[in-house]
Amino acid sequence: MRALVADDDPVLRHALSRQLEKWRFAPTAYADGVEVRRAIASGPLPDIAIIDWNMPGADGLTLCQEIRHCPQGDKVYIILLTSNGGKRDIVAGLTSGADDYVVKPFEWDELQARVRIGARTAGLQGLLADRVVELEEALSRVRQLSGLLPICSYCKSIRTDDDYWQAVESYLVERSEATFTHGICPACFDKVKESYGCTHTDDESGAPG
């Protein structure tokens, strides 16, 4: 997974990048809010973003809001990293769009656990997005059969968009998940029976003798 690291402290920024690599992420580090804005604008967006609250150029709260306003920005799991540990600060951070809030100084094990939660959340969001696409494609296929169908009143063939007359069975098979089995309805059975002169039956079921 792609990870974005933003912190103006070069030592912590380097340490975060190294740890994320050990945790099997692909990190990209930035030193200030201006660099993060450029990265957001150029894309693609990361799966996880660890952003310091206090940075030159743009602070973490502003960057959280800007990420959320990007296309697909709601899929980024944002961890706000800061020394501001008051309740009001935590509320402000989460309200700005952050998913999690880590107060400095922190334990690496704690950060790793929170990053893993973020990775699972981002992965589930990706799966959900894939399912939505599949459902939209399925709905699109269903919609292909909606509306008026020009059908011949004699042979029951359907006129396609390219003005070609196609048997109703093949038309539906190509445009849906339907398959066909063949039988004979009672009304047609009576007509066939009469056409072949079958006027009596061997039993009470009505089958021709």
C-alpha cells in the first residue's frame, strides 16, 4: 500500500519512512504542507496518510480537509500526528477529516497497530468500491433490456440497434444472464395434437395415443 508521510522534523520523517518500509508499505515523505498539496494535486492519492498537525505551508487540519475534497479522497485513511493532546484538539482533528489521532511522543508499537487498522480499513473500502462497480455494471446490463423493444408481430424477431432482425432467444442471451430450456405449453400442445389428428388418449393425462 502507498503511504504518505508529512512532517517538518527531518529525523521523525526519516524514522517514519523507515518503519513504514519495515511494515511493508511504500512511503513517500514530504517536509511541508506545500509539498503535500503538490502531491495531492498530481496524484495518485495514497492509501494511508500520516500528517503532522503543525507544518509550514499548510497545517495538518487544512490538508485533511483538502484531501477529503479530492476525487476518491474519502478512501484515504488519515492519521493526524501531533503534540496537541487536549480533547478539543482531538475533536478538531477528527472533525477536519482525520480517521485517527496520535499524540507525540508515541510508541512505535502503538503507531504500527493504528497503521494496520488503517490498512485494513483502506483495503475494505477498496473491496467495497470494486463491488459497487460490479453492481453498476450488472445494473447497466439489466437496463439494456428496458424500454420498448421493436418485435415482429408474426415471427417475434426483435430489431436490433443496427436494424438487424434477431431471434428473441439469441437477443436475450446476448444481453442478459438468461438461458433457455424448451418445452411446449398446453395450448400449443393441443394445436399440435389436432394437426397430427391425434383425437384420443391412452390415459387421463391428455397425452396423445
